[in-house]
Amino acid sequence: MRKFTSITILTNFFLFLLTLLSISKVEAQNSAVEISAKNIPVNLVPGKNYTIAFEISNTTGNPLNLSSEFVVSKQFYLTANLKKFEVSANDKKIVLFTFSVNNHCAASDYKASLKIANGNNNMPIASREITLSVSKLYNLTVEVLNAPEYLRLEKEYFCEYLVTNNGNSEEKITFESSNALKIVPDNTLLKPDSSMVVAVYQLVPENVRSKTMVLNNLKAYMVSNGLLFSNRVAITLYPNNTKKPDLYHRFPITVSTIFNSLKGLDTLNVFKFKVSGQGFLDKGNDHYLNFEYSGPSQSDIVRFGDYERYSLLYKNKKMEAIVGHVNFSLSNITETSRYGTGGILNYDFGKTTATVFYVKPRFTKQISDSYGGKILYNLSDKTYVEAGFINRTLFEDSEEFNSKIFNIASFYTHDKIKINGEIAYESNYKTNGFAFSLASYLNLRKLYFINSAQYSDKNYKGYLRSSKQFLSQTNYR
């Protein structure tokens, strides 16, 4: 019995000594490395990225080869959670970890810890636990899912909206809409990252006399905080007494004819027809086309005297082109108006507009053809200048020759005042000529004043020739 007691005492002493050695070893390990977190992010937002810095201090007199592991919740994503590094004796090392928060991470406090181990044998040395707090995120999206393209004969209609909870908590949502007949459903409980289709029914307004727009909207309220999220859609409403819109966007063409038979000394049969079309070539109304043909010529019959004519016009936001029978005007003292066969092209460069043309005049034998162009430049919204050129083939005094005219004009408009002036120079192989014009207009409510002066010398072969004019006029309304 005495012998057994001695063995027990020795055993307990040995265990006590082993415990002291273990405690001493842990304390030595813990005191060798100290960890401090420098910038713990607060109020983390789902979907965002964050960086946290830890300061690792070596309190020993020897360099330490260390490895670190940053352990976080599954709701966080780390770009790298394991890092190895060396800390010099009695020195410090900054270790950075970058992580992102799951888009639908629930609002809560999450534990994270940095574990430091011996880089050679992976024996734990120290650890530091921190708390990462994720804030509550309130976010709904309301998207138009389905809506009528237009309304006309319907008594009621509905639009569908897709409501999605992009937050990180389950939310009770109530729905409202202006002038709604009913909403299906009118409330719901929506989990994070989930969606629901909501239909808004509405009556179609009655007694609509012209094309108009109706609005359908959906308002989604979060019960927990009163936040409002909404969307709306505008729908074209046509009156019942008008044609439905052409869903195929066809180009309208009109054809008309006339036939007459005249009996007298001779029997004359007159047949004419006209084909025309005008409209936009695309649904965006960016490209416009207009064409017309009328004929054939019936100029030898007084009662139905008419001439064949045709034209094709194309226009968009920058350009306008017309070919066929056209009418062109350069200016009052150069070529005020000339009708014939040819083409005109206008192009808008912004502040500058350029025009080129070619016209073979009809109903005159004095001019066989003419071509040229002009450039208009806007100095401001009230002032612009214009420069032009025209070359004509003239037939005068049994002689055919070319005549060139150059002109510069300026225009100013401001409220009640309008002023414009122009000078022109004409040249041909025989003579040179000069002309100018100046005009001003003043509008004073009931009084309207007009003053103009025009001059062209005897050698000038433009629209005005050897002319001197002065006009002063006052109109009372």
C-alpha cells in the first residue's frame, strides 16, 4: 500500500511538470508573434469588395518564417486566403487580404480569424478573431415585362411588370397603381434574389378624338421601411374612328386616271394619269421618300392643257435630294427662280449647309442649261452668310455663250428687325457686270416698314439687268 502511494505521488508530480512545460511552450509561442487588425471594414454592403490589413509583429530576436490563413464565412469570397512571409527579428509585417461580399449575403455579424503558423512545420503560433458586420440592403427593380403596342378598340388592357428583390433580406411588398382597375397580386413576400410577375389592369379612356398616349404604372412599397420603387410605360391610343396603324409599315401609293372623248370637227381622246407616293421608309421616320409622275403631255389641247412632269425626293436628317422636274432659286439678283429638268442636293454639316444643282430649263430658249451651288454658314442663331456660284449657257443675239455669276449675301434677324444684303459679279467673254441689293424690315405691331434698294449695271446679265430700284413701303394693320 505504501509502495502504491509513492508511485501515485511520482505520477502526479510528473504530470504537473509536463503541464508546466506545455504552458510555458504555448506562452513562448504566443509571445513570439503579436497580431493586430489595422482597418476592419464596417457596415459591409453585399456585392462590394473590401481589403483588410493585419500587422504581424515578431517579438523575438530571431527572424521568423511564417504562414498565414484568413478564415471567413462562406458568404465571403477571398481572392487568396493563404500567404507565406518572413518577419525580421523585432520587426513588423503588414499582410493584406481582399475579399468580396456575396450579392445576397444576409445582414448579420460574421466571425473571421487570422491564423499564424510556423512556415517550416505548420505548427500554430498565434491567431486573431474579428467580427465583420454586413448591413441590410434594400433594393427592388421594377421592369416592364409585357405591354400592348397600341390600343384602339379595347375596353380594358393590362401590363405585366417583373419585380425583383435585389436586397439581402426577405421583404413584404405592397403594390399600387394610378387609375388601376385591379392589380394581381396586390402584395407579396419576396425573398432575396427572387422575382414575381405583377399584372396591372386598367380601363381604356372613352371618347378619344385624336391620337394620344395613356400611362400604366406600378408602385412597389417595402413595408419594413416605406421605400418606393416604380416604373411606367406609355402606350399609344388611337380613336375608334381612325384607321389602325399599319403594322407592316407599307409605303402608300396613289394612282388616279382621267379619260375624256371630245367630239367636234374631229374626235379627240384625252387620257391622263397620275402616280404618286409619299411616306417614311423606316419605322424610326428617319428616311422620307416622295415621288410623282403626271402625264402624258396634253399641251395641244387648250381645255386640258398640261405638261408631263415627274420628280423624286429623298430626305433624311442631314440630306435632301430631288431629281426630275425641279425649281431652283439662287438669289434675287442672280437667279430668282428657274424651273426645269435636273437635280438639287442639299447637305447639312451642322453650322454649314452646302447645295449643288443642275437644271436644264423648260419653257425658255434663252438658257440651255445651268449648274452651280451655294454654301450657307450660320454665324449665330440670328446671323448667317451665304456664297454662291452659277454657270449658265445663254443664247442671245443669235449667239451662244457661257455666263458665270458669283455672289455673297448676309442675313440678320432679331425680334422685330430683319436686314439682308447681297453683292454679285457676272462675267462672260464679252463683258463684266456688277449688282447689289439691300433690304430692311421693321415690324411694330400694327405698323410694318419695308425699305429695299437694288442696282445692276448695263453689262450685268443676271436676273436683274440694267436696273435701279428703290422701294419704301409702310403697311398699317
